[in-house]
Amino acid sequence: MARIKRNMQIGLVGMTLAFCTATQAGIIARDAVFPVDFTEDGLTDDQLRIGFNGVEGGVIVNSLAGPTTLSTNYSGSVAAVLGQGGSEGGLAVTGNGSLGSAEVDFSGKSVFAGLGAGSTGLLNVTNGGSTKFENINAGANGGTGIIAAVGYFGDSNQTVIDVADQISLGRSSGGFGIIRLENSTLRAGGGTVAGESDGSGAARIELNQGSRFQSLFLDLNPNTFLFGNGGTLQGALFGLGGTIAPGLSPGNLTVDGTADLRTGVLELEWDGLSAFDIFTVTEKILLGKDFQINLTLGALPTGILDLNQFLITPEISLQGFSFFENFSVSYGSGITSGVTQIAFNGAVRSFEAKASVSEPSLLALLSLGLIGLNFARRRHLRA
């Protein structure tokens, strides 16, 4: 089939597809749907810029007509930029079960999602779609980048995002990066860095049911969050100022490897004997002197509550962590009194719930002031 010319409108499944170039090669505006021949050889020969300089863009790669692969022979190191110059850009890859796979193969090339302030980029892989990249940088220079993969229930092997080297989330001058996985697999052969050590970036990583995040390591810097229910991080976790929150009130999160928690926070919840968060680490948990564990109680335990029931691991190594200084308890709004005993590594602490005593309101203080002024005025008039 002939090459699809840019600046040309093509009707496909009742849609009008607009390909725009402006002055930059490879810009795709509005919505495009594959399978269609992007070039005669089935490859893109330019860098894809999907959503650029105020023009929103979207590309969908699907397998409705059979197996489909989008690849590139572009000579540069960055194959695609999703959302740049204050625009929104998205690349969606969706399979269709027995009809075949949909794949984007940018092996050896990097992808940016959300590059620059006011820009948003989305990579969305669903229902057996797959992608191959060298690196992904999601949320750079003030932009927002989203990596999402949702697959078939009970089968995380079909929906895959494969990154040979590193994933960067929310880095480079205040970017915001997001990962959301469910029944899917995300691989980062060279590890993942979330946020910046100085707190200038931000990131959220959500690992839900049936998801596997296979990363050589995951650095959680300040202003980053790792949460979800039923997902697994396969690799080393380094807590460097971020927040870990298993479950979705409550639930469980697993690290298949070591969790070296030097700084940051682990948030846990307990709502009863059968409703509490579980943080499972298959090798070892290391707790540093600047790491904090916070436990929120939605109900009052009837006996001593052991913190180890929340932490499922063969070994806990205290690297300066103190149960008496680095652990705290808070209570849900419905608990106004009572005493809770928490045990950890042979030590027991008692925590008392108290009804909060509100400070006098500003209105009440002003009323008292006005009463006082009126009383003084009356005394003055009587004199």
C-alpha cells in the first residue's frame, strides 16, 4: 500500500484522521488509528511527536485486523515524545486476544512522556498489547507523564511494557511521573528512579491486583508514593524519603527482594482482625534511623497488637530505627477514648486515644471581645 501522506485526511471506521506537520517532521495531531501503513515499509522514518506546541495528539495501535507492529528506523536516540510544548499527547497500544497482538517496537530508542511545563503525555497499554523501549522518561521539566498498563484478569504475561534500561519518573525540574499497573507487567532492566533527592520532582506508583513491576531497583525519593493492592515489585526497594502505603484501605503490597528503608514513611492501617494492611518483603527489611512507621487504627484492638503481623518478612534489621522514636499511632475519627498496646521485637508501648478538644473559634473570641467592648461602653455611659 502507498505511504500515508501527512497533511492528508483519511476516513477510517467513521473517523476523520488528520495528520499535521506544521514545520516539524513526524508530528501527529488529533487521533490516528492503526493498523494503517504509516510508511511503505511499515516503519516510522521520523521522530514521532504526538501532541506538540498547543496541538493535542493521539495514536492508537490495535490488532482489530490482525497482528500489528509499529516500529521505527529513525536514526536518533529518542523515537517519540508524547506531549510537549504545553500539549497533551497519547500513545495507546491495545491487543485483541485471539485476533493477534498489537506491538510498538522502539527497541534501542527512548520515549519521553510529558516534556515541559503544562505538557501531559500518556502511554497506555491494554488487553495484550506490548511495547519495547530503551528508556522511558515520564514527567520531565515540569511536565506530567503517565505510564499505564491494564491487562486480562489473572494473566499479567500478555500486557507488557518492556524497558531495556531505565525508567525516570518525575525528574528534571519539577516533573510529575505516574505508573499504574493492573494484571500487567512493567520491566525496567536498568532500574527506576522516582523523583529527585532534593524533592523537586514527584511520582506515584500504583501496583494493583495481578501486576508485576520488574525493576532492578526502585529509588523512592521525597514527594514520591508507592501504593496499591495486590501488586508486586520484583527488585530492590530503596526508601530515600518517599512514602509506602500498602493496600487501598486496607490491602497488601509485596516486594520480591530487599527493602532498604533509610528515610521516608511506611503508612499502615488496621480496621479489625481481618482488615489490615500487609507489607510483604521476601528477603529482608532494613529500617534506618530516619525512617518513620505510622499506624492508623480504625478500631480499638482488644489485646496487644503486634506490629510484625503487618510486616511479613524473614528478617528485620534495625539500622538505627527506634520503636520508641520512629513509630506513631493515630486513631480514626470515631475513636475518642481507650488504650492500645503495640508490640514490636519484644517491646510493648501503650497509646491512649483522647477526644479532641477544639480550640476556641475565632467567632467565639470575637464575640467575647464585642461583649467586653459593650460592657465597657455601658459602664462609661453610667459614669
